[in-house]
Amino acid sequence: MRVYLAKNLREANKNSAADNRKILGEHGVLMVNMMGSPGCGKTSLLEETLKRLSPKYRLAVIEGDLYTAEDAQRLKPWTSEIVQINTEGACHLEANYIGHLLTQNSPSLLDAEILFIENIGNLVCPAEFDLGEDIRVTLLSVTEGNDKPRKYPLAFKETGAILITKLDLLDYVNFNLERATLDLKIINERSVIFPLSAKTGEGVETWCNWLESLLKKKRK
Amino acid sequence: MRVYLAKNLREANKNSAADNRKILGEHGVLMVNMMGSPGCGKTSLLEETLKRLSPKYRLAVIEGDLYTAEDAQRLKPWTSEIVQINTEGACHLEANYIGHLLTQNSPSLLDAEILFIENIGNLVCPAEFDLGEDIRVTLLSVTEGNDKPRKYPLAFKETGAILITKLDLLDYVNFNLERATLDLKIINERSVIFPLSAKTGEGVETWCNWLESLLKKKRK
């Protein structure tokens, strides 16, 4: 009984994700699903990313949080197309939340060229839910330690890009960048890896260029 | 239908937690449930805690991880009573896992005076599951940012102690200790708050003394 229900829920999410993918494809919107632990630097990186890309592209953001709209507030200087989802306790976003926004609540999100989703800060549950994104991005801050990819493999396995964040703190913590990169390559050989720091800006340009190349590929 | 099932599951967990609490009470074991984000420093603090308390008390640990037994390995120098739970993807521990260990798989855990549980690294889901602990402890590292208590309130609301960890990194990050403490007091006025650093040892003694006082209270 329990398994049956779980399967149904997962099946429903898969269908919603496929619907989202279709509608985003029709509108030529690149959707980027960003996930990582609480405090790994998702919002800070988004600030730096929007700052660099907003002069060139129409950008939109769906902000996922359990409570508060603080992150959405931080991103407002860079785009007016921001929608906050408050899950009120739920630990991940699901495809039907996104579908509801795209088709009913906020269809203007489809005018964007790149739509960023900041998922709930959680290295476990969001990884199990396809939202219909073009690309999934997982953040790992150097302060979390380089054992995390081995301990939370799904988030790193099923992702297209891994961002090693807070590089500015590398000298103060026990994080082996080389070892982490090797571990990540074993868990996920297809993913690109970008070490960067939103604070100093190191590596942010490379990440932004990569997003631009994805958008160009999609629009071909 | 969905709600019905969810309620049943939560009810079952509540009953298991009550069973655990009863058996722990009969054996005079103080159970401490430690939770926090991935990389917030749970294992590092446990190392320092076991190091200080193991000469005086019989200690045991239940290590919760999705995968690997790396954390359990790190704690082995300080106690032989360590059981690893690998949830293989599940995002939190439930009371019946602990009950199974206490009554069937590893009853020698009940010989301990303090039994630590290191929950899955996740600031969301573990907070919803009472394990039958005497005290719940939530860790928040200064690298995560001081907006986290407002954004993940349940983990900070339903806890008896809040440990602000990685104090050694305070100078390098944008974390306002005073603001965080005020926020925490609003969310949870009953909880004690211990700022500390497992790396430098600052504040660890105070935390250990507090655990000792809880044990003494329980054994009275």
C-alpha cells in the first residue's frame, strides 16, 4: 500500500515535469534548478549571476523556501520577474508547483530566456524530484567538507553541473579541492565542475559563460 | 487518502518514540539527538565531546547517514559502542529504527550513560520525527548565515539546545552572532545557546558540562 502510493506520487511528478519541459521548450526558456545545503551559497551566487547576465538577457527566478521571502528580496535589484514559493515545512519543490506557476499563477515567467529555480536548502530530498529543468546544478561549499559527495551521492550523481562554492574560505577549512574533484568525477563523470567564490567573484564569469552557451544551444 | 496515511505514519512514529523513551528511562540512559545541515560540524563536535566525556562516562553513538560509515570510523577512538544506520536515501531517522537497535539489534547500547544520535545532515525533515530523545540539539554553523533560524524554524523551535558552531570562522564570514542569538531567542525562548568551535575547543567545555548536568538530573 505504502509503496503503491509512493510510486503514484513519483509517477505524477514525472508527468508534471514532462509537461513543464514541453511548455518551456515551446517558449525557448532555459530552466536551471539549483540545489544544495542550507547556507551553501545559492542566493549569493544567484545575486552575482543575475548581476552579470541581466544586462544581456531576460531573467526570472522562482525562489523556494520553507518560510520567508528574504531571498527573493535580495534578488529584486536584478529582475522584477521573481516568484516566491513558501512550502511551509515541505522539504523540496515538486514539478506541479512549478507547472502551476508557469500555466496559471505567473505565466509571464515564460517570457524569460533563463529561469532560475532556487530549490529548498536540503542536500537530500530535492534531488529526487525532477522539476522539468534543462539543467540541474548542485552547490557544495568548501566549509561543508569534501566527504559530502560520498555521503549524499544522489544530489551529485543526478546533476549537470557541480559548483564548489566559498572558495575564498579554502585556506581556513579542511577541504581538499583535488580530492573532492576526484570523488565527484567518480560519482558523476558527465557533470562539469566549477570552483568559484561569489564573494571575490573568482570563477563566476566561467559559470556565467557556461550558462550562456547552454542557452545558445537550446535556442538553435 | 494521502493525509490519512501520513497521519498513521506520524502516529506510529510517536508511539515508537514513547516506547524508546520508556526503555531509555528504565535503563537511565540520556539520549541526545543531534541535528543540523550537512557539514555543520556534527561529527567534529561529537569527536571533541566524546574525547572529553569518555574518561568519565560510558558513551554510545548511533550514527545516521544516507550512505558510508565514515563518521562512525571517526568516532571509534573514543568508544566501541557505535552503530551505523545507513538509510540508503531516506532523509531522516525514525523512532522505530532506534527502537529496533535498542531492543533487538544492539541492546548493549542501553549500557551507556549517554547515547548520542547523529541524525541525517538535513535541517528540514529530521525535526519532524521525535526519536524518544531526552534532549534535541540543533547545530548552526556560522558559515551557513544568520538567516537560517528564520528560514528553517522547526529545527530551531523544537530543540533544547542550539549550538552555534565553527566560531573560528566568524571573522571570515558575514555572520552576526548577536542578531542570530536574538532571532533564536524569539523562535525558541526556552533553548540554551552555546557558541563554540570544535577546532579551537572554544565553548566545548561549557557544552560538555551542560550534558553532565542533564545526566545528573536524569539519574536523580
